[in-house]
Amino acid sequence: MKGAKAYMNRYKLLTPGPLTTSCTVKEEMLFDRCTWDDEYKQITQKIRGQLLELAAVAPDEYTAVLLQGSGSFGVEAVLTTAIKPEDKCLIITNGAYGERIVTMANYLGIRHVVHSVRYDQAPAAADISKILVNDQAITHIVMVHCETTTGILNPLEEIAALAKEYGKTLIIDAMSSFGGIEIKVQQLGIDYLISSANKCIQGVPGFCFVVAKIEQLVRSQGNSRSLSFDLYDQWQHMDKDGKWRFTSPTHVVAAFSKALDELGAEGGVAARYKRYQATNRLLRNKLKQIGINAYIGEEHQSPIITTFLFPYEGFNFEDFYHYVKARGFVLYPGKLTDIDTFRIGNIGEIYEADIQKLCSIVEEYMRRPKK
């Protein structure tokens, strides 16, 4: 066991998920559980209830559905379940994950229109309003809240207000924000919110979840073009006693339950947001002093992950990456098509002391003679 712990602690992940988890979350995965066992099913029901509390929703109006697979599985499940052939979807994009939703819509044959803005810009409510006025056929709006491509935070409140005003079903990919940024789902009128176990709640990869308006789910019966991704059917089975339709990631579920408890012990979403915000601000300020600048303006920067521009021409990210990794931290490559960048996440078990240490390592690297 000591050897295993030493191996797990070789480096910390400065990524947007998977991320560095606590030892106590990891330890929950050391026990094997049976999917049919009542104790395990109670863990599932506990998680579902806690997610509704985090989302600030009434349990008689909203439900939480867990689904095997990554966050993208959850997004695709919502799209195939919630959107009928006669519906039309407005997909708002300013990054690779919004564009992935467009790809899903194409695969599923969903009628859609795309409103795309530059990766370093947030969509403007006035532009969205104009689209909704001019295209009365639109029934659904889909948007990524925190676009992990860059770390930009999109204007959720403004888009939610427009969805209410025009009577549109609102689907929000909150993969990299839920649990780390307060989202009052019911107050905002979000119909479907999707997130994942290995993001701000600080669990490990293996399943995603959807906080859904029950009224919308009931209307979606029979819509799904897929058995495995039928969110309605998954909900119907899970709502009986916590039993998943198909084999669930038992170890991951137990770890997530522990992670939820640890989020509560930290002080909830407000306290976690405060920690993320502090470490993110420290990171950006320290690296700016070193000569490495953020790609996104401060007014749109999330406290989750930051995209940084290469500091000089000929900067070798691979060399930089391995230098930093050898000293205890794993970074993330950029995901832009036309600008050279890399990304640093600060969610997970990451604290100001970690950021201070990282910045010292980066400063050492920058002082080395250029190759």
C-alpha cells in the first residue's frame, strides 16, 4: 500500500479533469462492491440527492440521472433524448467542446443552427436574441458554460434569461464548472445541466450526470435514437431504487460519493470557488511577472483552467512539459488551431503552495539559455 501511494503521488495534475484527488477519495476504490447490493444502490441514491442540493433545485421538479461514460456521453444522451426530429437547436460555440456538440448533432441528424464566435470572445446576448427573433423554428438552446478549450466563462445568466423570454428549452454543458462555480439551476430555468464525476466535485473519471427538469424528461419518452444513451429509460430504472440499467463503475461511484462529502466539508461550492479563484489569480499574476501571458481577458476568465500564450518564438512546449513534469506537475497542451498556447488547470487538490512551487519551476525554466 505504501508503494501504491508513493506511485500515485509522483506528480500533481494541473489539468481540467482528470485531476488530483484526495487520498481518501482514492481509498474508496479499494473495496469491491456489487451493483445489485442495497448498500451500493443507496450510495447511488445519496449521490443523486446531493447533486440536486448542489444544483439548488426542488426534488419534486428536478431529478439527477447518472450515466456510464465521460461527460461527452452525457451531452450526447441529452441531445438524443431531449430533441425530437421536428425540433431545431441553436448551438452556441466558442471552442472545441461547443464544436463537438455540433458534431454530435450532425451524427444524430438533429436540425440545428450554429452561432459561433472567436475562441477568445464570449457570445453576446443581443446576437442570440436576434437569432431567436429571426428563426421561430428554434426550440432548444445548447451552450457550454466554461469552455475548457480556453478557460473562458460564457454568460450563463444572460443566455438563461433569453431562453426564458423566448420559451426555449435550455441545455447547458457545465462539465468544467458545476461544483466549482455556483449554478442555481432552477432559478435560472435550466432544463438540462450536464457534468462529470472527474471535474470540480473532484472525483475520478467513469461516469457523467444530468440534472434534468422532470417535466422535460417525461416529455422525452421514446425520443432517443440509442438504447445506451436513452436518458429517460436510465432515469426510469434508477428512480425505482438506485439500480443502474447496465453495469456501473462501482469503484468510481463510491469515490464520487466521498468526493461529494469532502466538498461539503470544505464549505460547499462557495468555499471551493473561493479556493479556485485564489489559486487561479495567483497563477496568472505570477506567470505574467515571469513573461507568460493569459490568452483570455480577465473579465471572461474562469477560475478553472487558463490558456497561456507561448512566451517567445521557438518556445518548445514538449521540452517545457517534461521539465515541469519531472519536478512534480503535469500541464495540458493547448487546443487552439491558429495560436500556440498551453493550458494550466487549478482545480482538484491544488492549493496556493502548489501554485507557488509551480511558478518557481517555470521561472527556473525561463532563465535557462534558449535552445
